[in-house]
Amino acid sequence: MPTVSVGRDHLFERLGKVYTQDEFEALCFDFGIELDDVTTEKAIIRKEKHLDSEEAGEEEEVIYKIEVPANRYDLLCLEGLARALRIYLGKDEIPIYRVSSIQRDCLIKLHVKPETALVRPFVVCAILRGITFDEASYESFIELQEKLHQNICRKRTLVAIGTHDLDTIQGPFSYEAQSPQEINFVPLKQVRSFRADELMEYYKADNKLKAFLHIIKDSPVFPVIYDSNRTVLSLPPIINGAHSAITLQTRNVFIECTATDLTKAKTVLNTMVTMFSEYCKEKFEVEPVEVVHSDGNTNIYPDLSITTMKVDLSDIGGSIGVSLPEDEVILLLKKMQLQTEESSSQSGDSSIIVSIPPTRSDILHPRDVMEDVAIAYGYNNIPKSKPKCLTMGGRQPLNRFSDKIRAEVSRAGYLEVLTWILCSHEDNFSMLKRKDVGNAVIIANPRSAEFQVVRTSLMSGLLKTLRHNKDHPKPIKIFEVGDVVIIDETNDVGAANNRRLAALYCNVYSGFEEIMGLVERIMKIVVKPHEKSIQHHYEPSDLAEFFPNRQCSISFKGRRIGNFGIVHPEVLAEFKIQDPCSFFEIDIQSLL
């Protein structure tokens, strides 16, 4: 869930009321958001730079960090958040966003060259005329772009936003794709001109921009936007040009969004213009731009039209568990920025027509409307009731079986642990003396080195748990029942979960017989009465993570289902464990 940082005093000023922290937390809860943290700007900087806290000095601005739903892009800035809360509180009417009426031949145009299809094929544009920024709104304008880039834009891979001072450039504009050697311009916050290929090398050392270089680095052509004087506006999705940089003095803003996903590009553009058109001379009015494609087709953006959805009242009341009259539902939806009117039905069923503004791209289904009614009504106001008895369904057999296995291993004196399903590549392979054979699911953009792959074994998790608890009295007996994930091309998602049982025994001696005894116990209790003739058996194995000649594989019904043995000293050394250990791991799905 994204978190929005807003100045408390600025927010309260817009809301027209000063709240206590408890009061504001209650308001957030009622509206379906959450006050996640209360801090100050200096405290945030100190935390980011890992500095010690400073003694209290002059009073700092209080920052509220508010957690909002991931699909509510209109709440990612102070303007949208305050507007939504004021409408929810009944202090404002729902704004009407409109496109200014301009004759088509007077529209500013952007021409798209066919080569852009090789790299970023889509572009949408709009203009905010007569805008007035102050320092707070300017910072919010920049911050919203960053929030959208991280959220719906998927770190600029799907959409990249460019904003420009329209008074410094001259239309019509041109969206092209050229070889990196042909593109020269002065990028934002620089004073000299760079060739595009030089920029890619230069920004490898930039902590922020280096994360986006891979998007176009290997492309034979780079996207670029020019004005009529061949001034470079931007090199999407990397950097804008310095020539058209917006400032506090900017009065007309040209916004362009290049993309690989047209639907998301239109959503991003609508979010930008609807949030900040409140600062325009004509409030909530946006000037359109005509995009002329290479095949001669044209589109005018932005599309701020209102869509409608028919929703049955019985679906709303039945899902919430409260029978609400039509007029109350209409008032509740108005609090959530959804204009609603009654709808006559020939069948006699009551239904409503919901008007969805361009700010609410999250409304895709009548269930989304129902959710807004429930939020506006108040979850705490919904009476508690017991669900009706289900005639079908229930727990999955694998989960029931897993619980029985847990109970049996616990009775043997083992303590259950729960470890992360994500681990580092090193934990999953080299530290266990295993080779990467390409059966692990790799995380494309891991948040840290600790979460690079989805585990293919429970072994590293138990060894890491032991490492952090190795000073406990011996013996240490721990186990885990959990999933691993293996690449499986036959599966529709390309991978498959596999439920495993693993146990680790650590003492001043290896405890091989302890682990083997636990394996025997598990195999004895899982064999069904009519399968008593089916025997499991052990065979010598040669796995690198176990001590040679002190390990076995476990076979059942002609299939290898697991392994056990004394953990190799080199593996123990990797996890900084000095005492000998024995370990087993079994595929318990195969025992069902």
C-alpha cells in the first residue's frame, strides 16, 4: 500500500478544521485510509541517512504519513486527499472536470513518428493553462509524479511522465525514435549538452536515475520529444531537458506521458490534470492536445468524460448485509465522489446509475461501488451476524494433512518455526553447496539481496534459525511445514508450489538416529490401513549438502520423496554453526 506524506498543518488548513491525532485517525479509518506515522521532515532525512537523532531545537513541520489503497491514484497527493476528505465530510460538491472548448484547427499538436513503435509506442498529452504554483503546490506536483512512477507506472516501465514550461517551447511537437548518437541536449539540472549514449554512461553513477536505464539501454533507438525548433523536451523514460524545466514562475504546463500501455497512460494523464487543474485560472478546466499518428489517425487527449454503470440495489445491500433505501445509497455514494441517480426497471428491481468521474479509475465493477457504499456507511455500523452454514467447501485436504503432520512432529519434541519463503540466491544455492540448475523462481526486481529467489528447499531457513538460536540449551530440535516453489513449464503460471516437511536436530553429536527415527515415525503414521503392504525404503544418496556416506534418499510408492543425513561441515560453517546437525526434508504432498 503506498504511503503519502503531507504536512499536517497544510492538510488541516484545506480541511478547514484542526484535528487532534485521535480525531484524524478516526476520520482516516472511516474513509478507508490509515494514518501510518507522524514524523517531521528533518526526522525523515535523518532516518534516510542513518543519522543519530538530534536534540529538539526550533519547531519543525509535522508530517503525516498516510497509507492509501494502491488503486486510488487520486489520493497520492495533498490536493486529491484533501479534496476527497472535504467531499466525504460534505464540505464540497463533486467537481466537474472539463476539457476547454477549442476549435480543432487551433489545438496544439504532437506528431508521432512510426519508429516509436520499436521502443515506446504510445503518447498522450494535455495542457494546464494559467496555473499558479506556490512552493507547497509545486513540491506536491513533483511528488505526485514520483508516486505515480513508483505505483501505476511500474517504475517508468509502463508510463513515463514529462512536464514542461509551455512558454519556453514552441509547438507543434514531435515524438520520434532515433539512434542514441543522433540525440543531443542539456538534461535537467545539467549545464552542458550530452549525447544520449553518453547520458546512459553518465547516469550509471546516479543513485536515482540508474534504476531506469535498463528500460531503453539495449534498444537500437531511443524515444525523444522535440518542439518545432528541434529543442529536446525529454528523453523518456530517463530525463527531461533543462530548457523546458518548470519553476514556480511557470504559468502554462505541457504534460506528456509516453508509454507501453495506453490505458495506464490515459489514467496517469487524467490523474495529473484533475489533481492540479484546481490551480488553473479556469478551475478544473484542461486544454486538450491533438496527437497525430503516423498512419494519419488522430486522438485528442485528455479524455475526461464520465462513464456510467448500472448497479442493482439488491447486490449492494446483500453484499454488505444491510438493507439500504435508494436515497441513502445515493447520498453515501456522493460522499465518495460518485454522482448517482435512480433507474427505472421494467422487471421492478431497484437499481441505480452511477456516474464515474475520471479520477476514479479504480471503479471497474459493481462490487467496487458496493465497497464505496460500505466505506461511506461505516464498517463499524454494519451489525454483526453469523454466516449461514455452508453446505459445500471447507478446508483443503493438504492443509488438514499438514496440521496432522505438525501435531505428530511436535509430539516428538520438535519446535515449529516459520521462515521466509523468499531468500537470497546465496542462501538457496552456494551456502548449501548446491548448483543453480535453473529450477528456482527469480525475483526480477528484489527489494534487497535477502529476497532474491523463492526458496526451493526449507533447509537454509532452518539453518538460519539455528544460527540465531545456537546458544540455546542442546539439543535443539526444530521443524517447519511450508511451501517451496519450483519452475514448472506445464503449469499455467510457469511454476508450482510444493508442500514440504523439514526437521533439524542439533546437539554435541550428530543425532543421525534421531532424525531417522522421526522419518520412520512419520512414514508409519501416514500409510493408510489398506496400504500396509506398501513399504518405504532408503537408498544411499550423494547430495553435496550432506556428509558423504551419512545420507539417504527416501522412496515411497516407487517415487523419491525426500532425503535425510548429517549436514556437511562446510555447510554448517557457512551458517556459522559449530555443533553437528542432522536434517531431513520430505515432500508431504506425495504422501496424501
